[in-house]
Amino acid sequence: SERQKIRNNPGLLKPLVESTLDSSTKLNHPRYLAMIIHAIANISSRTRVSIIDSRKVWEALKSNIVKEAEADTFFGARNSATILWAFAKMNQRSDKVFSIMKNQVVSNIGEFNSQAITNTVWAYAKMGYSDPKLFNVISGEAMKKLDTFNNQGIANTLWAYAKAGHSSPQLFDAF
């Protein structure tokens, strides 16, 4: 299988890493950033192989996220949730990125569907961030979209609130 090939020869990913690093100054659109970060996290997670030079790749991507946010770029719900999920999945702690994404989440919470809500609170909780304002805003939106959560989404959302130590009795009762 492809997973096994990569496990046996992590060097196969070197062209991906080199291309990402070579293009890092051009990778500034939130959609592209989210896609690349998601791909790297999925490849690493599924193959259980660390990407060669992954620190350099993550630093380049973090830098671009910060640069775009400082330029008031709109990331959107899906891109924000994807970036947060990937950073948490790969244990890439970045107070700056999580702070930037918090602003994106709070400003655009109405765009978040149940999966984006779940991935977002999961990422914040997994990385040890427990901002009450953020979790309150998210629980308010989750309440509006209760009927769109699947069982896994409910379980992950409840886990995130418990892990973050954030109480949301209305949300808990509704689930």
C-alpha cells in the first residue's frame, strides 16, 4: 500500500517538502495553506512517519498564516477549522496561530458547520487552550446547529469542553 511505501521510505515525501519550502512565499492564500497543512497532517498521521524537515515546513506555514492575518485576510470557517485541526493533530503549538484563528472563529462563527465547530473546539482543547469567550461563542453557535451534529461530533465536542474545563450546561443538556 502507499502507506507502507512511505513508512519504508520517508524520503519519498522529500519532493513535497522541497516544493512546499520553495513555494512558501507564494503560499499565502488561506485555502492553499489549509490544504497543505491538512495534507501534511494526514500523511504524517496515517503513515506514522514524520515529514522530513517538518519543522521548516511548519515554520514557513506559520509565518504565512501570521502574515495573511496581519493583512486582514479572511480565512473562512473551513480553512480556519482545518488549520487548527492540523496544528493540533501534529502537536504544533503556536500561540500566535491559535490567537489569530480565535479572532477568525469569533468573527465568523455563523459560517461554521457542525464539523468545523467540532474540529475547532477539539483543536483548542487538545492543545490546552481554554479561552472562555471562544468556548462561549462556539457553544452558542453549536446550539443553533444541534440537529446537524453526528454522534462522533457530539462526543468530540463534549470531550473538548470537558478537557478545556469549560462548562456549557445548555449545550450539554441539549446534546
